Amino acid sequence: MDANVARRFGASSTSKETDVMDRRKVLSTGSAAAVAALAGCATGGTGSPTGGGKTVFAVAQPMLPIVGTSEMFPVRRIYCIGRNYAAHAREMGSDPNREPPFFFQKPSDAIQIVAIGTTADHPYPPLTKNYHYEIELVAALGKGGRNVAPEEALSLVYGYTIGLDMTRRDLQRAMGDEKKPWEIGKSFDRSAPMGPLHRVADVGHFTKGAIVLKVNGVTKQSADLNMMTWSVAEQISKLSQAFELFPGDLIYSGTPENVGPVVPGDVMQGSIAGLPTLDVRVTGTKNA
């Protein structure tokens, strides 16, 4: 393994025991994660070798800092619900009264951590000419399960944060028109900017409250969390019928109406009542 890679991921080339000790050190101090968070990047660590074998290279474990602690929240999967506010469903050409919830996924390494009180640089991605924001409440699961009842679902939630579901809208629509999967529009690098995680024990559950997205100080999206077609509890219940949920899963809970484009130089500020703002500046050059 290259020495630089080993240092970056805290990997050891000597033994499984050393690797475990390195990872415990990272989790106990949180120092590497704090540096990465301030840089506006996802952080990671090595996974445990399976069967006692030695891995051929290091793979990052995406993690979220937990506010008020030195601990980190390891991210397993990112689930996203589509068209979960009636007005947004209508603007996307759907009937919210008849459409059941549907979900898609982003890779966990699409996370870009945005430290509280900072404005993170967010590169304009390749291929797109129509790059859209979508502000969302993100729920992080600390417990898992199958076929979870709605009334029990919130007991699985460890914490919440604000996230942006950044979307290459032109690519998403083109794939949809061709009846092809549209991961290319949703699941690219840094497509999931989000803030550090706030524990339920500290902030409670978010069933209502303002959710707002501003671009260059101008309000673009504005709604209330109680306007969701499917609540966070119902989303967890529905997801658990299709997938076994596990600790480390994140759920993007849907975006209000008035999604729209951003270009390099634009500054987005997302806010949800009870949480610090999420501030992101689009950098780079728009594609010709």
C-alpha cells in the first residue's frame, strides 16, 4: 500500500490488530474527521478485513461528526424519498394524491461535510448545464429493523441534520425520458452536502417547523416540515418493508417546491427551524 494512502486512511500494513487499534484511535479523538469537516470534505477510515485476510487497498468509511461530542457517526447507506411535498410533486409532473412513496439511493461517499459556521466550496459538477438545489431534512438511524410500525419508527432515529440533494437535472430528465435509471443525475461526487449530526437527545424530533433554502440571500424554497406527504416515521416504516434497515442509514426526507438552478459564484443557505444553517458556495466553471 502507498504510504500516503496508509496515512490518509489510518491503515496498517502489518496486522489486523494494528488496524483495529488505529481505527479506535481515530474514533476516540475525532481529530481527522474534524480537519476533513473544516475542509468541506467527507472523511473516512478503513473497514475491518473479512475472514482475517488483508485488504488489497484502503477504502474510506464515510462518517459524520456528532455535534457536542468527539464521536463520529459511520454512514452505511443514503436513502432518498422522491416528491414528498405535494407542491413539489406537482411541479415535477406527478399527482401527490395517488402516488405512493418511492425511494432512490446516493452512495455514502457522495457526502460533503459542511462544518457549522463555515461556507464550504462546492465544485460545479461535470456534464450538466442545469444544476439544481433541493433542501431536505436528513434523519440518521441508530437502530435497524424490518417491517417497522410507524408508531415505533422514530425510536430508530439517532439524530438529524440539514442536507442538500444536489441534482444534475438535465441528466436526470434525459434518463427519465428514455426510461433509464437516473443515478447519473443524483448519485455523483459531492451530491450530498450536509452538516454535522445533531442527536435526538439534544434536539428532539422534527415533525414541524420551517424549512428554507436561499440563494444569494433570496428565498427560493420555503415550506413547513408538517407539509410532508409521508412523515419521517412513515418513510422509515415504508423503507423497512423493502429493505432491512441498519444503524448508519441516512434518509433524505424530501424537498419542498421551487427547486431551481445554481451557477458558479452562487451561495446557498439552507435552514430548518432548530438547526444551524448549511452554507455552500458553488465554485468552478459552468459547462459550455
